[in-house]
Amino acid sequence: MGKLIIEEILSPQQGNRKRTLRIHLPAAYDKDVNRRFPVLYMHDGQNMDNPSPYSGYSWDISRLMTEWETETGIGIIVVGIDTDEENRVPEYTHAIDSRAEKEIRRLFRGELFVPNALPYAQFLVDTLKPSIDSRYRTLPNRENTGTFGSSCGGNISLFLGAWRSDIFGIVGAFSPAYWIVREPLFTLFQSKTFDGLPKIYLDMGAKEDGAIRLRLLKDAKRMRKILLEKGLDEEHLYSVIDPQGRHTELFWQSRFLDFIRFVIPTRTHAIGNAFNSDSQER
């Protein structure tokens, strides 16, 4: 079994806001003191192993990482960054799509929040990652550094992958809330020139939230198309539509090891794309 360390760190980029970290260390970390490990930075770290109050489910990361390490012998450090209801959507949003403003006003007591993704992203790059790399035995290069999250956490993961592709060579976007950031995010990727292709995992559930389900599926296909046009082949892009998938941690945890198998490949796993909900598409 690995172990979970809970600690706190200040974010000077966010007014010295105190951030809680949940750090999963693989079992091999203490057994082999000369070994270094890939690192994945997880948004919504409070749901790493603790159930979300909204869905009643967690990501079950510690169990899944132990299962992965037992199966493959490969250990991974996962750093979860807690957020909270007040700050979550603003700090996971780099810009608001104009067509989302009406719905956002309805959800946020008649006001538009101020996007605050940049200070949060700067915290990850300039404070958190250097701290983790200095205190833990990491593989700090871009090929072994990733970020992942769901819904708005998927949005900020994609933003980080475009904004600092020199640092984050692995991106996991589970059920991104494209409707909030649609055109600003698509435009960011359309204008992006990658120096070395990242590995990007995209997914969406075919039974996502109500009225916006078809729009989310359309946006998922559009993001995939943009990334293919940027030169990401099946070695670098894994796209999934889960025919039974809903917008909860229960389904994100069910797809999590597919993400891991893609971005941390082993000889025993051959992963294709499952973008068509009824069949595989390469």
C-alpha cells in the first residue's frame, strides 16, 4: 500500500491563501530510496479519497493507484490540491464564453464571477511544483509531469496544458465543462504551437448533465478535432465517450486507470481511442 500525506502550503499568487495538499506516495517510495517518480497534479483534491457532498462518491485515488502499482510495478505520486465552493469555479476558469454569461448569472446570484485561473496556474508552476520537486523524489521533466481534473477541473487542466506545455506534458480532462470556457479555450488551442507534443486524455459521458448534454458532446468532438489538426496522433491523444457516463466521481474513477495506462504506458497495455460511444475509432 502507498501512503497519503496531508499538508498545507501558502499560495503567494493568491494573497497567501492557505492550500491543503493530499499527496499519495506509492509503496515503492519508501522501499527504494534511489527511485524517482512521475507526478500528477489533481484539481479538487478534497475528493481524492473523500466523497463529494454533491455526488456521494470520491475518485478513490489511493485504491486505484495501489491497484495500478501492484499490476505494473510502476509508482506514481499524485498531488491533490483542495479547493472550496467559493473559489472553485473562478480559479478553474481562465475566461468566460460570452454565450455562458446568462447561465452563469443564474447560477451565481445574478453576477459574473471574475476568472482567476491565472493566479492559480502561477501558484502551481512557481510555488507548488518547485516545492514538491525539492521535497520529494520526483521526475520533474515535462514527460513525467501531468495535471488532471473533472468538469471545471478539466477546464483548468486543459488551460495548463496549453499555457505551459513546457511543464505539463500530461493532461487529463474528465468531462470538461466546455460550456463555460468554450470559445476562449478552443481559440487558445487553435493558436497554440507545441514544442514537443503532450499526451492529452479527453473524455465525456453520453449521459452528462441534462439540457447541455448534446452541447457537451459536440464540444468534445470539436476539441478532439482541434488537437488532431495540431498533430496529436493516437500516441498523444486518447478520446473517449462513455456511453453510460454521468457527471459524477463514480464514472471518473471508473475511467481513471484508462487515463493512467495511456499517459504512463507499459508493454502489457495497448490503448486505442474509444471516441465513438458504440465502437472504437482510431
